Amino acid sequence: MPASVRVGVVVSVGLLLVLGPDQVRHHLLIALVWLSVGSIYALIVFWDPSIELRSNRSSSVVTCLDSVLSLAIIGLTGGGGSVAVSLLFLVIAAAAMRLSFVATMGLSLALGVAYLLIAVLVDTGQTPLEFRLQSGLWWPVYLVFSAALTGGFALLTERATQAHTAARAQAIAERAAADEERDLRARLMMSYEAQETGLRVILHEFRTPIASLKALADNLAEQADTSAEEDDSWTSVRLLAAHAGHLSSMMDALGDVAASRRPTFSTGRRRVVDVREFLYAAGDAAGLADSELRITVTPPGARCQLDPQLLRRVVTNLVENAGRHSRGTPVEVVARLGQGLLRVMVLDRGPGFPAELAPVVTERFVSVGERRGTAGLGLWIADQIAQSLDGRISFRPRSGGGMVVCLEMPVD
């Protein structure tokens, strides 16, 4: 756009020399030379407009050429009385688009001083000095005003463009991040579903034969002649039963792992249960006989509303773990219900573990004690389920030896 205006300025100067008053042709020969130089300059910039904006140096050079040529044609066509004085305002407007606000203001002051000198010194013999001096002081003031106005608008436009560009870049970056996050989430979900499918297949295909193997091995062990304990066949049957039990425990652990990988543990099936019956059911699920389990409930006949399916898994895990380490002594389960809180304490006389291990026993793949579980997952799964129900599990040594595991669970 500025390049086209520059060509129009050169054309207008040519028309001024042809159609203007006699005083504009006072230096006709030099004016024609200016017209030739200005035409070549205008055509070069029109052919490659990027010259004006390639660098700060090129912008400064173009601005200087515009200023010099404009001042020259003003001086050649009448000085302070020349109609070409309006070209200075075009120079200011063009400079404001490519120079800083401060540089534009400085240019307006320089052009004003130069125009004042031209208005005073250039005399065609027809303009009184008083008028030339008045013109030389009047127009520079408006040049400064024009520079402030156009420079301010250019500065505001530049800042608005920068803000728009920054907002657009941020929006593009956020969109790219959202797309990447969505793609990553999709890949993770596909991986998660594949793992879930594989785990379900393993549980489905192996649970039944392993359960059958365990039942057959236990039956053979019960039928074995205990009087022939030194016999190799009896030892093999007992070893087979132990391995079958270990495999069955592994399948139970895998089932718990599969459940723990769900987005939430809650089944939403809350109902009112009798606390004592609930604890006996958990003890049965843990494989402890009545002689191996002592249950105390306070107050007697306590009932509360909870999620029995999930909470039974927690209590069963804790009772089973206590029975594994109890060294043949009964496992004690003490339950207290009051003020919307169910507290279940599982006490054993096992070896326990150092107090400094209490914070880590509920982490994955951590096993402690003399008789370790199958994969170090039992207490971790129990703790995860308890947390999903807004409860917590804590550990402390038992007086006289053993361990106390305390489960605190909010109930209705």
C-alpha cells in the first residue's frame, strides 16, 4: 500500500509541474530531475515493497529518502508557500507504520525544523517573510500532532496484533496439547483394556482347573495314612496339596488385582448387616474354624449399613493374614460400633514386624514376616479398598507379642 501511494505522489508532482501556478516552475529543470529520480525510486519500491520492512536499516533508509525527496520538491516548488507541504504528512504516516513511536516523533521534529529553514530561506520573490515565517512555524506543530496520532494508532495496532498472535499461538498450543492428551488417553485405555482382557482370560481359564486340583489334592492328603508320614508317597501328596493351595492363593490374588484396577471399588450395594454375622462370614472366607477365631462385638447385636461385598474382602484379607502368622493361636477380632464409625481390630500372636515398616506394608509387592503371602498384594489391595470406602488401616505392635491391625470405616 505505501508503495502505491508513493507512485501516486510522483504522478501528482508531475501534474503539479504541468498544471500548477508559475511559481512551482521557478526551478523547472531541477524539478524535472527530481521527478525522474523520484519515479525511478517509486518504481523500485513498488516492484519490491519488502524493501521497506526487511530490516531496521532498510526502513530508516527508505524513510530518509522519502523525507529528503519531499523536502526537495517543497523547496523547488515555492518553499513555505508550496502546496507540496502536505507530502510531509504522508511521510509521517508511512514512517509510523515501520518505525517505533519514538523514532516517528523524532522524525516529525526533524522534518519540522527542516521545513522551517526552507520556508525562511527559500524565496520566490512573491511571498512576504512574515507569511513564510508563520507557515514555517505553523506546519511543524501539525507535523508533531500527526506523528503523535499516527504513531499512537500504529503502536496500538501493533500491540493488538501481538496480543492476537500470542492468543492464537496459545490456542494452537493448547489444542495440540489437548489432542496429544486425548491420543495418549486413548492409547492408555486400549492398553488398559488389553491388559484387563488378558487378566480375565487367565482367571477364567485357570481358576476352575486349579480349584479342582486343590480339592483333589486336599482330599488325597486327608485320605493319606498319617501313620506313614515317612513314606515318600505321603510326603509327595502333602507337597502337592501345598502347591495346589499356593496356586489357589495366587488366583485369588490375581482376582483382587483385577478388581483393584477398576476405576472405582465401590459396588454401590450398601445394606444393613449384623456386625457379628458379618465378621463370622469373613472368618469362614479366610478358612479359619470357630476354634481359631474369637469375635467380640460392642455393643452386642450391633447393626450398621455398609458395602458388605467390598468390606468383607478387606476383613477376610486381614483375618487370613493374621491366621497365617498366628503360630497356632486363635485370631481375635474385636469390633466396636459408635458415632457412625465401625472399628475392627484384628489381633494375632505372630512375630509381627518392626514399627518402622508400618508405613510400607500396604505398598504393592511388599511382604514381611516369617510366612509371606503369594505376591505381596494382600495388604495393598485391602488398603486400596478401605481408602475407596473412606476408611483407613493402621498397624501397631501387640502387648505380649504379635500385631494389631485396626480398620476404621465410616458407616450409617
